[in-house]
Amino acid sequence: MDILHTSLDVLLPLVSIIFFFFFYPFYVLIKLVMFLYKQFLFENVAGKVVLITGASSGIGEHLAYEYAKKGAYLALVARREDRLDIVAETSRQLGSGDVIIIPGDVAEVEDCKEFIDETIRHFGKLDHLINNAGVTQTVVFEDYIHIQAANPIMDINFWGSTYITYFAIPHLRKSKGKVIVISSGAANIALPVASVYSASKAALLRFFETLRIELNPDIKITIVFPGVVATDMTTPRCIEHVSNKMCTFLYRININTNSNYMYFRALDLKNSMVQILSSRSQ
Ligand SMILES: NC(=O)c1ccc[n+]([C@@H]2O[C@H](COP(=O)([O-])OP(=O)(O)OC[C@H]3O[C@@H](n4cnc5c(N)ncnc54)[C@H](OP(=O)(O)O)[C@@H]3O)[C@@H](O)[C@H]2O)c1
């Protein structure tokens, strides 16, 4: 035991000295490089005007908080006014200098025009448009009792994003701004029980990829494909229900799966926000 104490008495100070004189400078250098890299990677959004659809909960709500922390001004859109009020207040507390809420329905063309007009009336410009509002239905396609019940998915997820983008384009051209579109992993994989939802997200992908070419170089477009994020849309009960239904189909097409969540990559909400904010648009 004495030998151990004696050797530690000698070794520990020696290791500490080596660390401070040889490794610490490298550590500081690496931190400095990381800092400069982040300065390049992250756009400075302080003072920029950001309109977020579907800001009353989930991904949209947390995007508002991340932008607020970075000092952006916010225009928050969704149908639930009471929820928007809470998100707006929290965003102010987190550092946003000015937040307005514009309640309405993205599936209505007139509402979409008003979202943009009100933002311009209040802030005088628009820098980022975040098309996030969306809904899902988990139904086996042939089980729809009335096929028209699927219409809201396209109306909200696809048309809701395209209408508002149409009205935003002249203002985004002026500001050399950015459109961020929350699509879904479902745009790229066949997702049983969510055929119409997947189609709406795939339609967004093709639409905005085309728009990226038409609007280049004035307006940049970022398309985001989240995996499963814990929100109102994906409560544990909902996930269990969907994955049970899904497994029946995976079994039918002979895909060997040990896990109900084969298609899913669990994403921590905060990390996904950081990915969205840090992504450089094309
Ligand atoms: N959660 C996931 O795992 C996941 C994965 C991939 C993609 N996504 C996509 O991420 C986006 C956000 O979803 P979320 O998970 O955050 O779900 P959420 O918490 O249910 O949020 C959906 C948001 O959309 C708004 N919204 C729905 N219909 C609207 C309409 N007609 N007009 C205006 N706003 C409307 C809702 O607000 P009101 O009800 O107040 O209108 C709510 O703020 C969606 O586009 C979704 O498809 C989610």
C-alpha cells in the first residue's frame, strides 16, 4: 500500500505537469478551431425575421426556442392561438427581441397570404420561412371509409407549404433568404400504413428540389428529413400502434425484423434542432 501511495505521489504531479504543458495547448487549439468552424457553419440569425408554421407544438415550437436563443425575431403560425401565446412568451424570455403570433390554417390560401403580409407589415422583411406545419394519419390505404378523408394530409403537408412559399418568394428574394422544409424520413422509404403521408412528404421533396433550381442563387432551400422525434404526433401509444400494424406488412413482404422500430432512428429533439439550424442550404 505504501508503495502505491509513494508511486502515486510521484506519478500524479508528473502526469498533471505533462498534461498542462504538452496536451493543454493542443486542447485549447482544438477548441479554437472548433469555435472558428462553428462560426463558419452556423448562420448568424440575430435580428433576422423567421416565420415558423406549426409553431404551437413539437418541432416548430422548439425551433422557435432555438431561434429565440440566437436573437432572431419570430412570426409564429398555427391554428391554436392559446398555444401560440405560450410559445411566444417563452421565446421572448429566451431572448427574441420581437415575437408576433398569426393564428390561421396553412391549408387556406388566403390565410397563407395573410401570414406573409402581416409579417412584412410588422417587421418589414422576411429572412427565413420554415415550412413545418403537418399532420399524419396512420391508416391502411384500403381501410379508408371515405377516400376524401385523406385530403387534409395533402392540403396541409403539401399545399400548406407551397401556398405560403409562393407569397414569401418576393420578400425572400429581397433578403437573399432561406426556406426550410420539414419533410420526413418517410419521403425516402416505403412506410406501410402511412401511404398518403409519405406521398405528401415525397411531394415536398421533389417540389422544393425543383424550386431550389428555379430560385437559385437568390433563395436557399434546406430540406430536412427527421426520423422519429418525440412530439404530439408520435406519442409512445401512437408509435406502438403504428409499429404493430407495420410489422404485419413487413412480415408479409418477408423482411426479417427483430425490432418494431426497424425503420426508425430515434433523434433527440434538441440535436435535431441543432442539425436544422446549422445546416448550410444549397
Ligand atoms: N414527430 C416526428 O417523428 C416527425 C418525423 C418526421 C417529420 N415530422 C414532421 O415534422 C412536422 C412537425 O410535426 P411534429 O412532430 O412537431 O408534430 P406536432 O407537435 O403535432 O406539430 C404539428 C404542428 O403543425 C401545426 N398544424 C397542423 N395543421 C395545421 C394547419 N392546417 N395550419 C396551421 N398549422 C397546422 C400544429 O398546430 P395547430 O394544431 O395548432 O394548428 C402543430 O403546431 C410535421 O410536418 C411532421 O410531418 C415529424
